[in-house]
Amino acid sequence: MTQHSTDESPAFATTTRESADWWRHAVIYQVYPRSFADSDGDGTGDLEGIRRRLPHLRDLGVDAVWLSPFYASPQADGGYDVADYRAVDPRYGTLLDADGVIRDAHALDLRVIVDLVPNHSSDQHEWFRRAVAEGPGSPARERYHFRPGKGAHGELPPNDWESIFGGPAWTRLADGEWYLHLFAPEQPDFNWEHPAVADEFRSILRFWLDMGVDGFRIDVAHGLVKAPGLPDLGTHDQVKLLGNDVMPFFDQDGVHAIYRSWRTLLDEYDGDKIFVAEAWTPTVERTAHYVRPDELHQAFNFQYLSAPWDATELRAIIDSTLDAMRPVGAPATWVLSNHDVTRHATRYANPPAGTQIRTPGDRALGLRRARAATLLMLALPGSAYVYQGEELGLPDVTDLPDEARQDPSFFRAQGQDGFRDGCRVPIPWTRAGSSYGFGDGGSWLPQPDGWGELSVEAQTGDPGSTLELYRSALAVRRAQPGLGAGDGVTWRDDAPEGVLSFARPGFACTVNTTGEPVRVAAPGRVLLSSAPVAVESGRVELPADTTVWWETT
């Protein structure tokens, strides 16, 4: 399969990366450090490995890199259980290595966003260990949610909340008290009503801002504040992380006071630094509350990530997203994959089934749709997020042996399906080698046979490869002033069923989401397409599952 691009240079002038409001149209690349690049041969990715591979991100054409947690952690949940927010886990390196990544990224004109995990800590965090040691009634326990149990002897949890990973959201200590953990038992939730928690996180923010980071991605941004009294849900269906219902532990209005305080702090620093919310909310209108002018800058668009490959549903979500963000003056964000969901090349290879898929599906179909979906995403106004390896067209690894899995939800019933390891398999850099260039000592999750043919080395210079499609698309996006900017699109309502067609200033995009070729009018000169197309007499036949970018006058 080859993508099409014209031999002629675009008629519009190339633009440079602007400092002011760069985040409104940025393409941000997510690195999951454990699986990106291993510099010391221990089978686990690290900061030095990231530093050495930063030129790949510059050459890809992204604007910033978002690093998933690399803090000191027992790794009960891939680093999202933080024991020390100001220290680097020895698996990943040192603070000097973190400084090196930040400095080298800036030298390459890449900004750096780091993960912040404020909803919960590790059970090995100094505060929690002290709370356990000092026992019931101690002031240290007020920083978390400790409660006596129900029942004649306190043998029942304080309420009926369930963990995102399955099972009760409460664990009982030997002294009889229970503590709340919306995720794994090793991740006790902070009590954000306690002033020490707010003070600590303002200090943590300053620590990393002083290190030179350009922003923070806020993990579980919707979860910090719980409803007063921690009320039971009763028979209410406890929809989990990807839910679309109101929960007493998610999306409480009190979180917004926290973020207004953080925004005041952030604005003290020069350099247009940003906050990005991971906020699962019932609607995009609720998501917009997180990005009001005095709060956060961006919020992930999970409604878009969860959308099926269907023209009607995609258009509805695009419209509702733009409509929700416009009144608060925030850019839309678009994302297709991340470290918590099945990669979209596999998701689109299967019938619609949520965000976790257990079968490889039709690989060719999934890749074809994934390429088309990428061009659609990058044509929309706002900021786009790319998850490591998607530029290689990587599928999920759906046949990992049980003994290799490390996702905590895999070991707990009725959680997030326990299949997140499949999107976290270390990525391939070279055709050959024990781990296809990931490192000299193998990889912490087994890589599939044939992974090398999807590597950066194998795809570089191949005009039909997914990697070169991404490079071309990001180059065009940067050169075309209308792409990424603005807050709306102009739809063509005469498009055939199953086809999306919209215009932006000097640009048009046509997407065939059907399984059959469709013949439509050509609105201009072809800039790029996810599959070969030919224009004859002002019309073009769009192959199945194909997106075309056009330069218009």
C-alpha cells in the first residue's frame, strides 16, 4: 500500500513553530518510558534511551513529547503508583538523566510534558507508610481516606464502591480500618480536603517547573474530589473508567477549585506552559469545564477515541467537541491510541467492541483504517496526540502468555479487562537484534516474531510505509497554516453516505469510511492520501477506508 503525495512543493509558505499558544495546534507524542528504548540492556526502557531517540521525534515532526511516569515507584501499576514525586526510579535513571532529556529535547525544539499523578500515591509513599504505622485516629491518616468498616465487627467495606481494576475499592488493614483505592490496593487515594495534600502538590509542580518542563498531563484529573460522605451507589450500575454516567468519585465540581489554584501557579512561569487533563466525563460539555480560561489548557477527547469507524458517528463527535470547546476558548484535542487502550490499528480491525480488543482481527483492514483515521485526526482543528509506535502502524499484541502479563487489572476480576499490556510491548527500532533495537538485553514484554519488519529502520525511506505517511502528514500540517488552527470545519453535505468531506482555509479533507470505492468530485490538488488515488476530469475514486488531503484555492 502506498500513500500519494504530489511531487510539487505546496503553494503555501512554510511556517515555523511559534512559541505563543503553541499548544493550541501542537502534535504531542506520548512516550511510555518502559517500552520506548533501553540504554543499559536490562530489558526496561529508560531516560537515557529516550534521550538517544529524541532525533526520531524531531524527524517525525511532532512539537512536544509527553513522558508517562518515571518517578520512584514499586511499579505495581506501571509507575502510576508513585512513592516519591521528586525522584527518578532507578530503573529509569537519575534526576541528571531527566535533566538531560529536558535539555536535549529543548535543543531539538521539542517541548517536554511530564505525567502528574495527584489522585493517589503508592502504598510505599512516606505519607502512607507513616499513616499505617501510626494507626487509627492519627493525623497522618487524614491525608488519605481511612474509614471504619460496616457490619457488627467492621468486617464490611465502608461503602459499595468498586475499584477500576475490579473488586472492592477498599482494603482492610490489620488494625481494622479500611482505606480507599479507586485503582489497585497499592494505590491509596489522597484526601484532597486536607490542606497538606494541596500544599504538597503545589511544591511538586514547582519542583518540575524549575527543572524546565513545559507542562503536565494530569492523571485521573476527574477523580481527586469525592462526594461528601462517600455515599453508597446502591444498585446503580458502576460504570468504570470509560463510563458515561455520573459517579460520586469522578467529575465532582470541587476539582475545579484545585485547578484554578494550579493555573495561578503555572502562570507565574514564563514560556507558555500547559496543563492537560485526563478527564473521563459523561459528556464533552462536562469535559469543557476543565478547560475554562482560568483552569487547564487541554483535556483529552475520549469520546473521539472511543468512536467507531463510522462517518455519521465521527461527524457527530467532531461537531459536539468543537461546539463544546468554542464557548470556553479552548482547543479541541484528538487522540486514537494511548497506553490504556487497544491500539487503533487493532481496534479498527475488529467489530466495534469498546476500547479493549482480545483478537488481532483483520490486520490489513485495521491498518488501512488506521492510516485513514490518522489523516482525518491530523486534519481537524486543535491539538493531536500520537502514542509511541502508532507511527509504525503497530498492532496490539493480543497473544501475550499469561505468565508475561503485568497489568494489575489482569489479576483482578471484572476490571478493565486486564489487556493493557498488549499496547505496551516495547517498540521495534531495527530489523534485527534480540529486541529489534529496543536494547541489548531483550524486552520486559515479549515482542512478536516479525516485529522487525515494522521497525523504524525497515520503514524509513519506504514511500508506502506508515512511518513515512506520518512524516509527510506532519510536514504538510506544519506547512499549511490552516491546519490545526481555528475552531471549526465547513462540511460538504452533498457527500455520499459513509463519506466525510470538509473544508478548512486553503485545505479540504475527504474520508471514505465504507468498505467500497466511492467516486466524488475532487475539490483541489491532492496533497496526501492514505492509499493511492487518481484524479480524472475533476473526479476521484476513493478506495475503501481512505482519506485524502487537498490543497484548495
